[in-house]
Amino acid sequence: MVDLLSKLEEAKQTGLLHLVQFNLRAVPSDLFRLNFAALYRLDLGFNHVRVLPDAIGQLAALEFLWLNDNPLQSIPPSIHKCAKLQVLDLNRTELRDLPCELGRMQHLIVLDLDRVPLAAKLLAASQVVGQSEKQAQAVCASVLRYLHRKDIRRQQKQILFEKLKDGPYRESADTNDGMERIRRLMKRAIKEFPTEDDVQSLIRNLERLFPPNLIAASDHPAATATAMRAHFVQLKQDNQKKKLAAELELKIRNIYFDRIDPVAVEPMVLSIYTEIKSLKDIKFLIRYATSLFPPTAAEVDGAELRDRLVAFQDEMARERQNAIDKVFVAVTNIYSDVEPDKIRALIDQVVPLFKVALFPYSVLLAPTK
């Protein structure tokens, strides 16, 4: 005990505290009651500590923390308040999980997790193949990315829940049954929105995506969630079409310049959209507009433009296939002793790497409008 007190007193001056093999069953409470604001190095390895107290977050200057070889079972979320922490040694502890807040630590570069019985997903994040001298840093970066994503998603879930109970379902949020229905529907719905951006869009559009009838929606959460996802995709496509419509207007103005009434451009785009509906085809039309639009604005017709687009795509596909066939012949000549099926398999692997189709020769020679 005397030795421990002397160590604590010394640490106030040096900022270093080494309590290795002190037979400790808990982190000394004096560490948080006394003035240890300057403590930057703490070694608690080879003890019997099972729980790291929330007060660890008070050690704001901490840069190095060793907790290895303890039967440690939990790390408090407050660990993220040790914002200067660079090294965290958790080797040979009994941890199964790590707090999401750890993912907020921007200065942590070494996270040792050797022989720690982590849960499956966290274990997968910690298994990084790399050079031995960079292994600890790579493991740390991978685990922090995983925890950061988990932290963000948890925060998004909380925001979504608050907005649902204060917004479209505020009348139902007054009862336990209503709160349970909100949670049930939200839990299933959020599975249809796997990325951070998707959930952010879900939050922004919750009034349009979540059904007004909570009881009916929560009685069939899977079907509701699927319908919400379909509605979300449609909204996303509609927004993209609006953006592409603006691009198409600019393209038409550039093609016909002073030969078209500006007032006629928007109705022209709308007429084109009635015939060319997929995002892929609209993007294709914008990309090859100078080759697809007729010489004068008066000749623009949605149906005819659609037919020209389809014919142009078919011609490009034929040109590309002809080029692929020529590659097959050339490779066959090089590897004459190899079976044709194997050569075809090789071509099928290589060709997708060259995605630019060969333009029809007549189009390349066409004058710019």
C-alpha cells in the first residue's frame, strides 16, 4: 500500500505511472480524486482488473495505456475523452466488445488485441494481413473504421427514432405499445438502408417514406420496409432525372444555340422524357447528344430520338463485338496450342477491363453541330 501511494505521488510529478504486477483488482480510485491532469503514461498490465471505470475519461492528457494481461471485461464509452491516446494495449484480456466511441479517437495508432475473445464482427475487423512492423497500426485503423461506422449508425438510429416519435408518430409515442411499434418498424426499415448515406436520406425524407398508419405498418414490418425501399429508389431516380433534365437543357441550348427559342427547350425535354425513361438511356443521350439530335430543333421528336438512340447503341454493340472477335482471332494465333474454350474464357476476363466501346466510323467523321 505504501509503495502504491509513493508511486501515485511520484506520478504527479513525472506524468508516468507504472503499476505492473501490483495485484490490483481495481484501478486505484485516488487516480481520479487527486491531481493527475498531466498523466500521459499509465501501465496497469498483469493485474486482476475486470472493469475500467468511467472516470478514465478524466485523464485527458493520457497518451499511452497498457491494460494487458488483466481479466478485463469492459471498456467504458468515456475512453474517447482521452482524446490524445496513441497506444492502447488490450492483449490477453477477456474483452468481447469495444465501445463504439473508440472509433472517434483520431490520434490512436496502435491497438493491441492479441489473444482477445472478440465477438465475430469485431474479430473480423481486427484480422488484417500486413507487414509485421505495421501490423498493429493496420489492425488499429481497421478496428477504428468498423467502430466509427457502428457509432455513426447508432447515432443515426437515435436521431431517426426521435424524429419519428416527435413527427409522424407523435400521437402513438404516448403509449408503450406505440413506442414498441415505432422501434419494431424502424428496426426492420433500417435494414433496407445499409449505408450511412442511405440512412441520412431516410431521415431527411421520413415524412414521405414512413407510412402514416403506424399500426398497419408495424403489423407487417418486412413488407412495409420493402415498399419503403422501393419508394426511396423511385424518389432517388426522380431526383436524378431532374438533375439530368437540367443537363439536357444545357446540351440542347449548346447544340442549337441561336437556332432555338429558349422557351421551347423545357417542353422539348419533357417530350423526350416521355419516350426515353431510364436513367441509363438519358445519360447516354446526354453523352452522345451531338450525334443523336437532328440538324434543326424543329426536327426533334421524342419517339424518333428514342429510335435513333437504340439504333446507335446497337451499332456500338456490334462494333464492340467485332473488335472482341478480332481479339479472339489474334490471341488464338498467338496461343495456337491452347483450346478455344480456354482462350474465350481469357478474353471474357480481359475484355470487361476495356469498357469504352468502339465508335462507329461514320459517327466519328460526322461534323460537330
